[in-house]
Amino acid sequence: MSAKPVIVGGGPAGMSAAMELARHGVDSVLLDEASRVGGVVYRGPLREGVVLDYLGERYRENMQALHREFEQYRNRVDTRLDTRIVGGGDGELFALTPDEQVEAIPYSQLLLAAGCHERSVPFPGWTLPGVIMLGGLQLQIKSGVVKPLGRTALVGTGPLLPLVACQLHRAGVEVAGVYEASAFGRLAKEAIALLNQPQLFLDGLSMVAYLKRHGVPLHYGWGVVEAHGEAELGEVTVAPYDAEWHADLTRSRRLQVQTLAVGYGFIPRTQLTQQMGLEHRYDDDGYLKPVNDDWQRSSRDNVHLAGDIGGLRGGDAAVLTGRIAALSMLLQLGKLDQAQALSRRQACLDELASILRFRKGIDNFTRRGRGQLALPARDTVICRCEHATRQDIDTALEQGVNDLISLKMRTRVSMGDCQGKMCVGYCSDRLREHTGKRDVGWIRPRFPLDPLPFSAFSAIDAQQTEEI
């Protein structure tokens, strides 16, 4: 087995853990599927010589500071980029290397910091070209340095909406409007919680002021109803939402746009943790997440979790949880004694506490309403891989299906290449609404987590032949 701790995910959590280990003389292996470390938040442009003025000075300074600090420890971190983890088990991971070969990577200690993916919200027209997820659009302008096509509208909920709207406007994109599903009154009620992070609170106010100053409409309590177009997006219908996000169609509006960015939050990326058989539980928002303790240990002592994979708390929390996970590993390795590790962990927990209070305020503001589940029409596709529609799901529920595994068997949802990343969120929400149960099961991902060519296994076949 490898004596080095293995870290999956090169975002703020993984980088923070690798640096903390390096400070105490411990080398590690860092695996990331992108061509640069930093994660979705701080990866930066994939092309050299690009200045991202439209993303804001504070973002640029934070990104550059993180990369500069990481460079100081590069010699102690075996960083393997363009490397995708496609499976894992007890003591071993399987990675798709840059030359498209599956390689077995043994570990004695493991940190999983794989982050999260966006929550898909089906509605009529959501599969049209021109409809894009909000986080994907931001990654497009941050790393790909590519602006969206034409007039752009943003719909959904959460602080990412005004942030991306400001960034798009600074980049020269015509922003048709920002439609926040939650009412402003709900945001005002969380003001005390949001003051736990005063700089972020002020940043939010300045973004709202920027949009108003530049004539970009920002509507609270409004959301998407339908996207329209033949071969591509041409218009979008939006309408006022009530407290439970039911649309008032008598007051709907049609906007002429070429791009619609939809952002209804994120879900922990748990495909690997599920496949490994770690213990999971449901969050209040209905998503599944692996269980961890105050040392960031999962249900296995030698497997740690950090960042959004263990709950959606943002980049600053990811740095702190990555550091705590590293302290736990250092304690297990005998590089720190109990008193040292406890003292340093407490400092991280104290910082984390204010972030969690702030995050609780954000979660209360962006709490999803039941009306969101009513957005799809009967023929709206829910599972894009298997082309299962809302009618297929309604029929299965009427026939007595009350858990995800049964729904999968009846409708084929989650049986495609993405293994449910796009459709399981909606399906589990519908099942909870239908049954009244919080736990409706979950669909455990298969190996490999992503489609692979048979040729990718030639290296492992050769290794096994040599061993025989």
C-alpha cells in the first residue's frame, strides 16, 4: 500500500489538506480531473495571458493567493491532473489517467474532496440548446473565457444569481434580467445570520447596487415557467411565485433571449462515496451526503471528507474542513499529539462556526418550495439519458412505487451514462412528496462512474498478467 495519503479533488479543500500535510513533512498524492488545481471556484482561466477583470478584484486576489501558497509546497505534493476517479473500494481507487488507461491507486489514508454538482430542475423546454446551468455558465466565463450567446436571462435562487449577473455585465453580455424565486422578505428575515460574514454581506449589497445602477432588472419572488424554441432557445416565460413557488400564470411574462442560465443550488457529489459503501444520510434539503464527525472522518476512520461533498458550505468552509481532515491524518500518523491536534482543530472550528451561521441564513432564504415539482408538463423529459418523462414517473407513483430502486426498475431513470446525476434529485423529491417519507432510498452508482472504452483496462490486464 502507498504510504502517502491520497487526496481526491484539487479544489480549496484538497489543496488546503495537502498544504497542511506538507507543513508537517508529510507527502501526499493529489488527484484532480481538471488540467489545473483550484476547483471550480479558483481554477482560473485554462489559457495563459488572460486577465479576468470582469470577475472582480477580490476574486482575482484570493485565487492568486491560494495558487501562490500551494506552489510553496508543490515538491511535497504528487499532483496528478487530468485524472478522473472512476471507482473505488476498501484500500484502492481506480483512476482514468491522461493517456486513457485505468490505473489502480492504493491508499492507506484517503481524503475525498470531490465537491458538488448542480441541482437539475426540469421544466418545459429545459433541454433546448441555449438553456444552461448557472454554475456551468460561470465556469464557462471563468475557465473557458467564453461569453454566452446573445441576450441572457438568469433564473433560480441563491447568491450566485446576482454574482454571475454582475460578472456577465462587466464582460459585455446583455443581461435581460435576474429572477430570484424566493421573496425579498425571506431574505430580510435572515439579515442577522448573514452578518456573521460581514464582508460577504457587503459584497451582496454591492452586487445588488451594481445591477440597479446599470439598469439590470432584479426580481424577487419570480421564477421560470417554460423555455420556448424549435431548434434552439428563443424565448422564456417567467412568472411571480408564491411562498411555495407556485407560479401565477395570469401575470407571466415572455422574454426574448438566446441564453437562459438556471441555478437552483447544488448537490454533494457522492457517486464515489456511495460506491465505496460509506454511511450516508439525507440533509434537510433532500440531498444525500456522507456522514462525517468533527475530525472530518467518514464511517471509516482512514477515509476523510472535506468541502462540499460533506454538505454545501462554500469555499471558505472547504479550506477549513480540508485543514481539519489533514490534522486528523497527522494525528493518526503520529506527526501531532492529541493536544496539538485538538488545539489546531478548535481554531478551525471557531472560524467555521460563523460560516455555518451565515450558511444557515442562506439556506433559509433559498429553501425550495413544493411548487417547483409542478413545473414539468406531462411530456417534459426528466431523465435525459433514458428519455423518461414526468408522465412515466406519475404512472409509476400511481401504481404504488414508493422508493427510488423501484422507480428505476419501472421507468429506467438513472440507467444511462450519468447514473442519475441529472434526474435523481427530482425523482427523490417527487417520492418524498408522494409518500411523506424522508428516506426513499438512493441509487448506488455502478463501476465505472463514467463511461470508459474497453482499451482503458489494458494496463490493469497487463499488470495482472505479470503478477500471474
